[in-house]
Amino acid sequence: ELEAMKVRVQEMEDEAAKLRSMQAEVEKTMSTEEVDREAVDSRSVYVGNVDYGATPEELQAHFQSCGTINRVTILCDKFTGHPKGFAYIEFAEPSFIDAAVALSESLFRGRLLKVSAKRTNVPGFSHRGGRGRGGFRGGFRGGMAPYYGHSPMHGYRGRGR
């Protein structure tokens, strides 16, 4: 019985070592993905005020003079599928960004485009407010009574004048 337990413990240790090596490989690939994303962002531009009927091909033709374009992404609302009115354009070289930013305020399908270098998003960082994530979370503010609205426990309280 003791021998069987020793064999089982050895199997568990082997499995743990295997898991540790797999975890190390995953961490390596994660860090390279972050580096890849930063590299892509360094050669991409944000294009705002894009016409809702614009196609990636039309945007590519508009920015063709700046340099070789790898990808044009027009962002769409995930619920409706309609375009949001802005796009990202990834160039082959970071040096092409300056030429693309020079096209800011250029006319495209009757609209003035807003072009700027794409910034890398930092998770958990918010430029609004100093609190970072979250913000104000309930509680009484300056002695104001809480608003119960249509709560069945408190009945309906009219808002009055």
C-alpha cells in the first residue's frame, strides 16, 4: 500500500513539473504577443469621422499615397453590425505614419477625416478622474436622502417640484 502511494506521489510530481513547463511556454508567448501588438500599434493610425458607407478599399485608396498598407479595419457595433464611424489603418513601416497624419482634415466622402497615430491601450488605466478603475460607488452624498424610486418596499415617491 505504501509503495502504491509513493508511485502516485511520483506521478503527481511529474505532472506538476509538466504543468510548470507548459505555463512557462504560455508566459513566453503572451509576452511576445504584447510586443507584437505594440509593434503593430507603432505603425498604425486612427482615422475618425469616417463616413458610415465607406469600405476598406476606399480608405486604402485614400491613404495609398502614404505608403504600403497592411490592413484597414473599420470598427462596427457588435450588436447592430453598423459601422461606428472610425477605422484603424496599419502600415508596413512606422515611417509612413507621418505622411498619414498629414492627411488629417482631408476630405473623404464629404467629411473631414481626423487622423492621429494609434496609441497603445494600457489595461486598467483611465485618463479621466484620478481613481483609476471603478469611480463613485453609491452611498450617501453630502447628506442627501437615498432615492428609492418605484421600490415596493418604500412605495412610490413622487419627485415633486
